[in-house]
Amino acid sequence: MKGLIAALMGLLALPMSRMFCLVPPKDLGVKPTKSDYQTYVSTGGWQINELKSSGGQGTGQGSQGTGLGSQDTGQGSTGTSQGTGQVAQGIGTGGQVPGQEGKTVQFVGQRPLTASRTSEQLTALANSSDLKAWKYYPVQNVQIRINNDGSVDSSGRIASDRLLAALSRPGLDMTGEERSLMTDYGQMLKGNPAFYIKFTGGVTNNKVNVNFSKAEIGPIAAPSDAMGEVNNHVASLIMRKMVKVPGLSIKSLTFQSGKMNFDGTVPDKIYMQH
């Protein structure tokens, strides 16, 4: 990993920021519509709420709504959802979830979920105004394609200013080495460069298995001999973050025949700071 960073830093010491801007994201051919996002929500997907800034008036108890944390009625062709139909505990005084104060993404409640998602639905979610409103959302113009062989491609642009702001915050649950590497790498990102990744993997009983075969930023591709260390760091970081999400437990998450399949429990509601 250190060798990869050193190589990239050497290349990027050249005046390449303009080249990074000129390289467009790869077109993966995924063209979602509004109905894809609507189907995602109606079949148990997160309906994201705004987390009010500290000092605002909270709602006390959450209300019944639609989507995640609601009484689910949708059963779409690409997935099903098992809603609890119960009113979840809401945001408390000051616009914060008790016990999660200071976090810009906060979670409430828990319910079971069994669902399948298409490439179009995941791409629609990644580009939804709900997610993009989060003050640290680090990507733009994302496409996610799940291939028939179970591999996943993703492309888009990195929002450099948001990524650097996120990396500077405490509490990311990263090791000192990971934080140092990410900070050094993040400082090299200029002008919202394009990215592309390809990976296989999944989750079984909360254990993450991930295998990146390609990773590119702008015109620079990560060397293949660095992928093993990247996979270890990514899997470790994801598992450390997963256990910190209240209500999340993944029995199975797989990518098969062009779909992502999920079985487990998820938070009822998600709040994001704008």
C-alpha cells in the first residue's frame, strides 16, 4: 500500500491536475429512471431524512411514513421487504439521535429486510438528491453495474472537497496507517477526477469478503500487486464500520445474475446532515 502511494505521489508531482479533469468517467451503460428509485424505496429501501443541526428542535418520537422505518406495502419485481409497521424512536432534542451525538449520519430502529436490487436501482440511489444532500457525500455521476458473473463495476467522479473534509474529521474508525495513507492520497486529488473500480465479494454473517481487481483514478491505475493489501484494508475498515451501525446485521449479501441480494436487518430510518 505504501509503495502504491509513493508511486502515485511521484507521478502526481508532475503538472497532471488538468489531465485528471479531462479524463471522463467510464460509461458502464446503466441508465436509471425515476421509477427505479421509487421502486427501491417502495420495496424497503432507505428513505433518507435530513438531520437537523445541533440546537434545532427535534421531533421526539418518529412518525409512520413510507420507505425505511415505515409500514411497508410495496412488493416490487426486484425485491421484497418485511416492515415492522411500528413507530420508531425519533430524533431527540437538538436534532440528534441519543447516543449518536456529533455524527453526521445517524440511525434509528431496526427491522428485517430481504430484497434484491438491480444495477439501475443502485445507480439511482447513488445519484439521488437524498444522498447527494449529505455534506460529506464524496462521489458524483455514479454508475454501478452488477455483471452476470457476480463481479461489480462502478465509475463516477470523486468530489475532492467533500472527501478531504470527511478525511479531516475525527471518529472515522481508521487505523493510524489507514488515515495517513488516505490523507496523503486525498491531498493529491484535484479537480474532481474520474474513478473506476471492479471487484467481487459479499458478506456472510457480518464477515466481509472483497476482492478488487481494478482501481483507477483519472489516468492512473493501481498496480495489480498492490490489490491484496488494498483488499485487506477495505475489508477490515468495512467490518469495523458495520458493527458501529445500530440495527444493521447482514446474514447474506451477494452479487449474482445482475442483482445484489440482501438478507438481514437494517435500521428503520437514516438521518443525514446537510
